Amino acid sequence: MKRATQAKRTTIYDLAELAGTSASAVSAILNGNWKKRRISAQLAARITKLAEEQGYALNMQASVLRRERSKIIGMIVPKYDNRYFGSIVEQFEAMARERDLFPIVTCTRRDPALEMEAARAMLSYQVDCLIATGATDPDRIVELCSAAGVRTVNLDLPGSRAPSVISDNFGGALELTRRVLTNCEREFGVKSPLLFVGGRGTDHNTSERVRGFRAAHAEAGIRVDEDLVLTCGYAPEKAENAMRQLAEAGTVLPRGMFVNSTISLEGVMRWIRRSGEYAAAMPHLGCFDWDPFVAMLGDHIEMVRQDVPKMLDAVFEIIDSDTLELKVVQIPPIVETAG
Amino acid sequence: MKRATQAKRTTIYDLAELAGTSASAVSAILNGNWKKRRISAQLAARITKLAEEQGYALNMQASVLRRERSKIIGMIVPKYDNRYFGSIVEQFEAMARERDLFPIVTCTRRDPALEMEAARAMLSYQVDCLIATGATDPDRIVELCSAAGVRTVNLDLPGSRAPSVISDNFGGALELTRRVLTNCEREFGVKSPLLFVGGRGTDHNTSERVRGFRAAHAEAGIRVDEDLVLTCGYAPEKAENAMRQLAEAGTVLPRGMFVNSTISLEGVMRWIRRSGEYAAAMPHLGCFDWDPFVAMLGDHIEMVRQDVPKMLDAVFEIIDSDTLELKVVQIPPIVETAG
DNA sequence: CAATTCTGCTTCATCGATTGAGCAAGCTTG
DNA sequence: CAAGCTTGCTCAATCGATGAAGCAGAATTG
């Protein structure tokens, strides 16, 4: 792939030459601090017009190289295939731009090696700050970044070496489980344990959600058997397989389930439809994450929606305020009313 | 937001000093063309090790400034809130990395001004190439880019000044409409026109889909009334409002609909549920775009899934082969079998 | 009116990596 | 053993923007 056969781009030197002035005057005018440098409004107007005419575009590489701060802010994100991460990215970009920062986002597919590689790439591009969203191993990323003097904020999954902004996973899971238990009892008249499906047993969010799940059961005086907690990973196929194995093992399937993310729900729903196990009556479901079409799937599904705007407000508050404090900010998720 | 109080980053000069050699040797070694420059394997090994120990990271800004190609590839994309654009971005990033290109993606929220601003920013970052996905006015972007000698490829929506890769919108819409018409006739025994909802009347995709929609009706000998084509925009609220207005105008609502994108479907479904107009029997729906949960909404919905992998293959084929030819590549979408 | 201040610029070093040109020491060849 | 080649480096210019320091000339001040 070559650059089109094109005249070289216009630089401040070209403009200076055309205007019969110096490059530094042009630079000062175009980057807006010409008043501080006592350039006449007249010259400023002339150069601005000229730059416009010549289609001048700043060379960020040169600019960033020279400056102290790059004004580039990076984010790594696991996937783009669900509304939660999609809105995180969209909101992040908007808020970065509001602050005159250039956002660079990259998706790491939940792959630890890619996460590190992506972080390294961001450092090479001189990001001023990096947001590690849902990172498998946030602390290693922070270590890498802090060696380069770059601040990090963990989002969605917490780490121990940088401030973190996460959902109140315990609280959300507790409330969600309560609701599903109530729904089950109302419809089926039984007080029996739910199934937990999806997520990684090792990640903080999942373990907190399991804790909330257990707490809600405990409250209701229901015992949860170990093999009803299937933290099999997030991918739809993994959730589907976990369900199949459970059924094949001859376990009596619960009348309700807690599904850890829409992405796992995709697999769970697929299995329910394919296996026909729940042909008689759909189980009551609770999903930790929101999706508009899941909401339309029927009134047997409750959802918890993570509060992305508040989470990103918290992230930028940390960034804007230069806090280095190792706090973990927990944002309560929103329990969507069913239907 | 300041840089943490940190030692300056290690540069090739630091490494050169530590190793008692020159910066240019270090540079050649670390960027891999030390063989061309006749550097001994011994020194190469020593420097590589040292760089590792010192946590050296290339300064891309300096590197790109000096080189004539940046190896940065940009993409602008309208939204991250649906599976179609999500998978485009994910696939794009993966394919860019395979080619040793650094992907920069930015979301422009279907806002023409933001599109131009984003394109300008990408030029400042010296992108070698820009993919304009679903751009409102691709030709203006191309114009801007080509003035800077940067190649552009249009994706999803075609333009007249750069090669474009789009879905076969006419073909997909034709087939989708046929299916919905068949479904309606089978269930309701009537040959009546469908409703078309969503999209912008001015965009190429929408007008091609409307053309396919009309062609399928023509085939079946069904007349389509002008006011059954509601190209009201993509946003859910717009689709919902359009439905409401249609109903309020006293129009007899069709038994089937062609919905132009999942995002419009969100609004349509919401209206259907809220208004209760279809309480007796759900209408048959066809949706141009795919979503896993929409697929689970019931067997009254048919979907057309745009073939993202093939589309991006085509995009990179154009980029890799340096074609400047103004062709429009049409990729047939996949008609998902119902259920 | 000499001394000072202000205005409106210009000059030049710098950021870090890259690369063409050059150079010294060792090796080959006739 | 002189001429030429090879090996393994170093030197210095360069990419484009930035900003501290400097410098004329005009304006102000005591």
C-alpha cells in the first residue's frame, strides 16, 4: 500500500515561505497561542486564511514529539459485540473529545497476550493515560504503563495497582437473584435454588456476582449446591456446552437461572430452544447486562443494566483530578423493570 | 491531567550510551533491519537484551515523523450499538494488525460534521489510508483525504470518488421481501403490501432496499402505496414515531413489515408492544441486519445478515493491491433461515 | 532627549528515530 | 605488498512543530 502519488503535504514552513514570515509565527498562530507570543491580529488573520486555502493540516507526530503531553488517551476493551462495551466506547470517545483528548480504542478479544501487546502499542503512541476495560490482568498492564510514567484507570474489572471503576456487582447480583427467586416462587410455588451460568470464576466481577447470588439464596433460606454454579466463561458456546453437560449429567434443571452477561445468555437461550428441556414452561431468567432485544424476549427475564454514563463520569473524574489514590469506585447498576 | 512524576522514557540514545555504541546501530537493531546495515549478530543480541531490561519502548511519533509511511490505518464508523458495526470494527482491527498496520477507529454518531472533523484528525495523525464506514457524505471525506494524498475506501455506503464495498442491498431486500410476503400469504391468506420502516431516504442503501422491496411486490403483483414507505431515519425513536403517526392517520396497518436495520427494529418492536395494535396476531417481519436475540424473538421474523468477513476481505484486497479503480464491490448478504 | 518599555516578530535548539554517506580495520587477490 | 573488497560500525542531516531567547524599531516616561 503506497501513498497516492501526491504533492507533499503543506507544512508550516511552506506557509511561512508563502507569507514571507517565519515558521514559528505560523506555528504560534495555528496552535492558538499567538496572543501570548505577541503576534499581530493582522498577521494571524492572514496566516489563518492562507492555511485554509492551502489545506494545511497539522502533523500530529511532529507536534506530539515536541510537546510534553500528547493529549492522546487510550482504551483497551474486550469485545465490541454487546451493548455494554459498545456504549462504554461510544461514551468514552465523546468524553475524551470534550476534553480535547484524542481517543484511541482497541479491542483485545479477552486475550491476555493481546492485551499486553495493545498496551505496549499505546505506550509507543505516547498516550497520556490508559483505560484498561475488562482486562484479564490489569495489574500487569499498570506495571508496564507506570514504568513508562503513564497513568492507568481500570474499568469494569478492578486491579490492585491503579484506581478502578466497577459496577456494584454484589449489590446488583443480590437484587437480581432476589427477583428471579421471587418470580420462580410466584409462578412455580417452589423455593428452590437457581442456576448460575457464565463468566470466569477467577474474575472479580464473576466472583462478586456469585457472592450476591449466594447471599440472596441464603436470605431466602435456600441452599445452593456447588455444581449449580457454572462459571464456564463468557462465550455463547461455552455457556451452551455447560448447560448440555449439566443436563447430560442427569441433574434436575432448576426453574430459574442467573446468567452472567448477555453474551452468555445467547448460548443459554440457544440451548434452551434446541434441547427442548424447558418446553413445558420457560425458566425465569436474570441477566447481568442489558440488551433491548433481550428485554423483548418475554416477561420471564429480568435484567441488570450497568450504569455506563456514571461509570465513565467516575473514570474521567479520576483522570481530571489527577488522583493517584488506589480507590475502587463502585457504581450501582440499574435493575430494569421486567417486560 | 499530568504525566506521573516519572523518569524520562528510555530512548535509543540512552541504550546507545549504556552499550557504548551509536544510536543509529541501536535503531537499526531494534527496528529489524540490522542485517541490511551489516550489524553483527553479537551486538544485535546485546542491544536487544539491554532494551528488554531497560523497558525500552519505541517512540512512534518520532518514528512516524521520520518515515514516509506511518503504517496507521483509520476507520470512521457511525455507531457501536449494533452487531453489524461491532463486527466490522473487530474484524477491521484484526486484519489491520495482521498486516502490521495500527488501526485507529472513531465513531461519528451519524453526524456529518463529526465525520469531517474525525477525518481531519486522522489526517493529522498521518494515516496511510482511511476507511469511511457508513459515511453520510463519503465524497467530501475522499476529497479532503485525497488533497492530503491519503487513499480512501468507502464501506457500507458507496461514494463516487473512491472504491466502495457494500452489501448487495437490492438483492438482499428482494429476497427478504419475498420471504415476508410468502409468510404473510401463508398465515393470513392475503396478498397485501408490506410496510417499509427505517433508514434515510437519501442514502444509497435505503433507496436500493426500497427498490428491492418494490421489485418483490411487483413480482407478486402487489401494488405498494407511497405512504407505506417510511424512511424516517434509523434511530429507534424515529421508527417508533413513524409507526405511531401512521396508525394515528387511520391507515390500515399491513400484516407484514420490512424493517431497515436492527436499530429501527428496536423502535418498531417497542411500538408494537406498547400500542397493542397487533395484539391479535404478530405481523411478519423482515429485518435487514442480524442480531442473535432478534433471531430468538420468534419465527415471525426473517433476517438478512450482511457478510462482514467478505466485505472486509474486499476492503483489504483493494488496499493491499493499491487499486485506485473506482469500482463498487457488492457483497451478497446472507439470508438467515427463520427461527 | 536619553532611558525604558512594549510590540512584533525571527533565530535556533530540540523532541527521538531513521538512513545515506563515510570511514577504519581486516581480509582477499593477483 | 598494493589495490580493492568486506565487515561493522559512526556521523550528521532530516522529518515538522514548538518555544525560550533575542533583537530591532516604535512608543512611552521622567
